[in-house]
Amino acid sequence: MTEQGFFYRDTWAEVDLDCIHANVASVKKLLPPQVEIIAVVKANGYGHGDLKVAESALKAGASYLAVAFMDEAIALRNKGIQAPILVLGASRPEDAALAVKFDITITVFQKEWVDAAKAYLPNDKVLSVHIKLDTGMGRIGIRAKEELADVEQMISKDNRIELEGIFTHFATADELDLTYFQKQIEVFRDMLSVLKSRPKYVHCSNSAASLRFPSAHFNAVRLGIVMYGLTPSPEIEPELPFALKEAFSLHSRLVHMKKLTKGEKVSYGATYETEEEEWIGTIPIGYADGWIRRLQGQEVLVEGKRVPIVGRICMDQCMVKLPHFVPVGTTVTLIGKQNNEFISVNEIAKKLETINYEVPCIISTRVPRLYKQGGKIVVLKNYLLPE
């Protein structure tokens, strides 16, 4: 145990760092030696925790990190991360000097940005940049070859800016229909032909493309959702070259038990009515934790068996129907494994009619993240698991 602390509620998430390590290492084995891994740890490591995920990914063979915003990159620097960090999203030109100060690589996505940023660059240090091309995603990025040529020339004429990389992002790499993917890769290759010289890093593959399309690897890939053990999409799961190890689980404990008679109501709106004598347990997690109201009816695991959430989910609590009396303090698993039963992130995503990316991201920061290695809690991020 390398850190200690306390939390005072019976709800927590666990992140298995061995799973993170194994997923990255498995991808590393698939790649040629010259192809580097950029581990995407934006959104607090997709809700898993940016620092520990970053450390595990780097130990497993990643050489670069990527985040969405400057704030996330600076947070990692302040936590002691020294590996290269790329900000994938738009940064303000006036923050270019801040990127230099913290040794952060930022994305150039339009000619006007380069012009504006020059006014803020120090004369004695170099800003590292990657150019983003919009090949069909429709977010940020350079779309015209003429503008790309101009940006390359502008950068080459300013010794305060180094063009370290160029990249794009696929919109449909996780779909079975490859028509649009193939169109994007063709546009990317065509735009690369404009460059007078290619930079150190050329990358376009996200998790799905990294596993499915070796021709799109170039010399770096960006690992996001796969690193966390989650499938880029259910439809391509049969195509994955190895079994992913899901790292995130969510747990709570029963804090109250009661036996209700037939016809009694449960929770706001009195929408649930008991059909007979029923044991109802209360668990301290609710929509303020990201366990949102739409999950009413979702099953959770108690004593290794599935039991349903009944009544509306409250801000801080929800109720479950139990087959018999269960002692207060019994562990409830909302995501993860108990005995032979398993509730996956994908199952929760299906219930919410969304994608698995969203599920760990919406579990709020008031839910403590605990870290496991070798099957044991080894890092308690300022928390201590209750006895």
C-alpha cells in the first residue's frame, strides 16, 4: 500500500491496474517494433483515474500520453508524469507559452491559430505541435491541402515551433461497413503527400483501427477504450484479436434492510408496489454518483445473485428487492463480478441505450477510485476501504 487515507461512505469503484497493463501489452505484441503507442488518458482516464492509468500504460509499453485539454495535461505534470503528452483538442493561442512551460505538445488545427500563437511564444524555447487533419470527422482540423502546405511552411520558418506529428481521427473504424473508413484513410494519405517532409509521428488509428487495420498504423497508434478493457463497439467484438480485460468495477454495501408487506410503496412517486411480503435493501448510491434514474430495474449482484433495483433511483440512494433477509454491510456489486455472475460495463450501457465509453465517465468524482494489483487493493487514492 503506497498511499493511505479515508472515505466515509459505503460506495466505491475499483480499477484493476493489471487489466490496464495486460490490455496495453497485448496490443504492443501485435504492433511492429517501430509503431509506438499513445495512451489516451483524457476525461480522467475515461473515469478510471488519469495518473494510475498513465503509469500502468507507460509500464506496459506506451511511450506517449494524450489528453483532450491543456488542464488535463498540466494536472498530469503536477502529479509527476514526465512522459510526452499531446493535447488532442483545441488549445487557445494565448496558452501556447503555458504549453512550452510544462513541456506539453499541442494540436494545430488551422492556419489562423499559428499566426495568433506566435505572439505568445517565448524566444528561447520551442513549442512542440502536431497538425490535426479533418478527413471526415467534422470536428477540428485542416481540410484543404493548400492550408496544410501553408501551415507546414509557417512552422518551418519559425524556430520556436517544432512540427513533431500529424494525425487524423476515424469516424467509423468500429463499424463493419468500411466504406467511410477507407475514404478517410485515402484522404489522409493524399494530404500527407503535400508535406515536404513527414514529421516524427504520423498517427490516425484509434483503438478499433489499431486492432483491425495494420495498414493504418503508420508509426504510432492511439489507444483509448481498448486500454480499459472495453470493446470499441459490440459489432466488432468477434473480430478482436485477443480477449479484453475489463478494469472498472463498482461496488456498494447494504446500509438498511426492511420487510414490507403486500401493497407497500417504494421511493419517489410511489411507482413500485410490493406484490407480496418482500425484503427491500437500501444501498448508498444514486444519480448524483452517476448511477442515474434510467437504471431503475437494472440488476445488481448480492451474495453472487442478481437482484433488481426497485422504485426510482434517488440522488444518493436506491433500493433493491432481495429474496430473503441479507445482513447490513453485505457487498453489492453494480458493475463487476461476484462468484460466477458478472455485470459488464456493456450491460449497463445497453440498459442506458448508450455506449460503454460513457458509463465509467459519468460515475462522479465523489465515488472513490481504489486501485488493485495482484488481486489486492494497493493504492487508495486518498481513501481507505472500510472494514
